[in-house]
Amino acid sequence: MTEPIRVFVTGGTFDKEYDELKGRLYFKDTHLPEMLRLARCRLDVSVRTLMMIDSLEMTDADRRIVVDSCRSCREARIVVTHGTDTMAETARALVAAGLGKTVVLTGAMIPWAFGSSDGLFNLGSALSFAQVLPAGVYVAMNGRVFAGDQVRKNRESGIFEEVG
Amino acid sequence: MTEPIRVFVTGGTFDKEYDELKGRLYFKDTHLPEMLRLARCRLDVSVRTLMMIDSLEMTDADRRIVVDSCRSCREARIVVTHGTDTMAETARALVAAGLGKTVVLTGAMIPWAFGSSDGLFNLGSALSFAQVLPAGVYVAMNGRVFAGDQVRKNRESGIFEEVG
Amino acid sequence: MTEPIRVFVTGGTFDKEYDELKGRLYFKDTHLPEMLRLARCRLDVSVRTLMMIDSLEMTDADRRIVVDSCRSCREARIVVTHGTDTMAETARALVAAGLGKTVVLTGAMIPWAFGSSDGLFNLGSALSFAQVLPAGVYVAMNGRVFAGDQVRKNRESGIFEEVG
Amino acid sequence: MTEPIRVFVTGGTFDKEYDELKGRLYFKDTHLPEMLRLARCRLDVSVRTLMMIDSLEMTDADRRIVVDSCRSCREARIVVTHGTDTMAETARALVAAGLGKTVVLTGAMIPWAFGSSDGLFNLGSALSFAQVLPAGVYVAMNGRVFAGDQVRKNRESGIFEEVG
């Protein structure tokens, strides 16, 4: 069998949708369950939405919610979907919390609601790293995995890279 | 940096397309490069097409080509895209070859050319397992990873499961 | 208001789906209602499935069902979704029946279930012609409209063209 | 043969795209040629981009450009892609110009760049009305056709309706 994995949803580009009446982007419900169904994922996954916000609007209080949820859930392997803009910040907060669990953060550059999204690839990537990596905090983006306190998003290219 | 990863394409449902003039499914070129681009994958990946066939039509000679290619390529980490019907057979042939490399086989239940494909999820999954698992042969399907000689495809459900 | 329009579904490439367990194309339920919803169509449309077959398998008995249904339904404006291979034959059968109604046949070269389908364009096209053309039988494909007994499908190109 | 049809692009939701680096919607190039290709459209269509703006930002000067372009082009049958918010205003400006041509305005509630767009349906609809309607100005939305000076967009529902 497979170990249970918890997925915490915080929103970000992953879950953005197009509001046709107002002509703008917004959040409704998470698409995670639909994506897992499409992927024919047979892992023991529980999805819980903590918030649905653009990560540029995340506050320290929001990050504490993420940390506390990771600490208190029964699972030892966790994936957190998150906006890419401040994913590295939340990763550092999780590192500082010393949870002793495997936590993998991931996101998307293109909303799932759009046809050409990297979201499904990143989700598959993060769930795989979550199953095999030892306790620690990681960021899974662009097919790669980074230590949670040694990564940043390059604002010009939108690509994640290692930092000293 | 990341270790170079080789992707060998053998066809399978992953790459099936719809021939609108004849009204049937067929193979043209692999979609792997396009999928990696969409995924914004920044791994050092080289894609090589070995064949483009339905795995039900794979012969022992075809499997030898897969084994030999995995042996002779310079990379130590390999992903093989493959039809799901006989993926477990090719996995066993690779186990028997004792290559001392990390080889992960994956595929898709729905062609990439169709909208609702599991292909991108499986590709992200396989590339992640390929980066972190030790030398050995594995099958990555449905979000899970199996030892290459301990897996089979359940024909009724289409789901992969562990066998003794 | 708008006049009521009847849509008769006969199958064809329009509605083909991919059977992931058997790895082949097949028919399940029609996607017409879903397509009309996506299109935000506000016409008074009733959809009825007459059959779900590849038009190469249509018999004279099947064609009689299509003709009889067009004759007996209360609507004077009708769209028939149909496989492209023998659409011109069914059109001629309808011309011969002299129904005194506006009947527009259309189809698709790529199944709706696939991402890159011409189906939604053809549906919009056919429903528009059905609203404004006088009584008669027509084929709407490739953005054009043809008199029902003056059209054929070019087998090499897959394009519909006028014939004397 | 078919009469030549001119398509003038003004932008609107039809052509909006997602800027992944800034996380917002914007305009790049029109998708019209790509949509016509996907539709396997065999009409004699020429596409010209007049502007790429949200119709809420259209000024009288912009509307004069649309009117003048419709007047001076050689074609007598024209489709104008337009944002839905002020489509009725531009339609009225075209009615007032008394061009003596068949002009059909259409748009989309969901950007083409997103998976579930009504754009392709509306394009097929508009091109069909443009071929058969007599000289006049029309709005083609939701599968229906309206006289250009007797239509408005219902802001609550996003649906187009007839007005006295």
C-alpha cells in the first residue's frame, strides 16, 4: 500500500479562474480533486483547502495557518499548492518550524482552468517527491526539486533556481 | 545542477493521434518535447524515439532494442514512455538485464492529443522518481511507483497494482 | 424570440470517444448538450439522439429513421449531426423526401472529445444557417453551406465541395 | 465559390491571454487565423487586426476606425470580433454609418486561450450569418442574431437580448 498523503491548497495561479461576467481572474473552488481524477491517481490523498489567495497577498498570519496545518495533520507526507511568487517564503517558514515531516510545495505558472497548464505536471512531480524524499521541506517546480531554504523564483524568467 | 536524464519513447497510448482522413488512431511524431515545454521543465532531458507502436505489438526484438538503448546511453537515469498493456513485460526484461541504472517506465491511459490526458501527470511523476530513486527498474503509474518485477496492469480497471 | 430548432444526433466523428480500457474509439453519450452549454447557446434547441454510429455503417433503414424523424417532429428548422463519410447520401435521401422544412446536416473531422475539434465551429455554423435559410436540405461544413444534393466529401482532402 | 469575407479584429475577451510572468490578462496576437485553421474553414476569409483592446476602453475615435475600415474594404460581407461589453455601441455606430454592407459583430465570454471558450462557436455562427444575411448590421451571440440597433448585453447574466 501507499502512505497517506495530505494536500493543502492555498490557491495561487494553480486554481485561478476566469470570471466571465466581470472579465477578470478570481478564485472559486480548488480543481485539485478534478486533477487527481483526470490523472487516475490511486494514492491515498486527502485534499484540504486552507485558503484561496494570490501568494502576493499572503500575510504572516496566513503562513502560520499553513505551518500549523502541516504540524497538526496526521500525515507525515504533505504537498502544499501555492502561488509561485512567495512560495520560497512559505518554504522558509516551514523549514524554521522544524516539523520533521516531508513537505513539498508546488504551484503553476498557468492556471489549471486554462488549456496549456503546467499544473498537472507539477502535481505529479510533487506527489512523487513527497512519497520518496526524507523528512524536510522542498519546492518542486520546473521538474526539479529544491531544498526549501535554498530556492527562489527568478522574477524575469519565471523559473525557479537554487540559491546558496 | 541536475543530472542528465534520458527519455526513450516507444509510443503507446501516450502518443496516439486521431487520423481525421481515415477516422482511426495512429502514430505520427512524439509529443514529448511539446509536453516538456508546456510543463516548463528545466531538467537536462534528452528525448530519443526508439519506436512508435502499440505495446500489444511489441516483440522480443523490440524489447531488446529498449534494453540495449538503456544500457548504451551515457545517462544513468532514464524514463521510458510505453504502452500500458505490456509495460510490465518490458519492465521485467529490464530487470533481467541488470543495467545498474535508474529506469522508470510510464505511460498514459488517454492519449496526450486528447484534452483529458493523464500523460502530463505521469510524465512529471516519472521524471521525479527518476531523479531520486536508486538504481533499479520501476513503473510509475497512477501516481504510484512499483518495483519493475512486482507490478501488473489490472485489465478490468486499467489500474496498475503490486503483485507478489 | 427564436423559432424552436430540433437537433437530431446520429453519431459520427462528432461524438466519438476514446475507450481507455480497450484502447479504441467508440460511442457513449452525445456531447451535444455539453457543447451547447459551453457555447452559451440561448436558442430554443431540443436534442434527440436517433443513433450513435459511424456513418460508414449507416443502412437505408437508418436513413429512413432520419427522414421519418425530420418529417414527424414539430419543428420546421432542424440540424442533423452526422458522420462526414456518408453525409451527402443522407442529404440526398432528405432532398428526395420533399419535407418542406429547413434541414442542415453537419459533422466534424475531429471528435469533440479531443482538444482540437472543428465540432463547435460547425455546430455554430449549422445552427445559424438553420435559422435563416428557407425550406430545403443543406450541408454545412468547413464554414460553407451547400445544397444537399450538390455536395460531396473529397476523400483525399477531407474537405466538402460542390458538385454539378 | 464563396464570396470573400473580411474579418476585422478589435480584441475583446475573444483574444485575451494569460501573462504568466505578471499573473494577469493581456493581449498579444489574435488567435483568429489559428481558429480558422482548427475549424478547417474553407471560406475566402481575410483577417485584419484593427486594434487589440478591451471594449470598455474603446473610444469614439476607435469606433470611427472600425466604421471607416468596414466602409473602405473591398468586401461586402464583414465579421467584426469585439469585446462584449460595448459591442452594442459599436453596432449602433455602424448602423448610423449606413454602409450598405452585411456586417456581423461577435465576441466571446471566455477567452479562446482558455479551454472552455464559446469563441469557436460564435465565430462559426457569425461567418454563417455573414454569408446569407442581406446588407445590414447584426450582432451574433449565444447562437442568435440581432439587428445591430436592437440589442444589448444583459450585465447580470452576460447574455445578449433584444431591445425595442
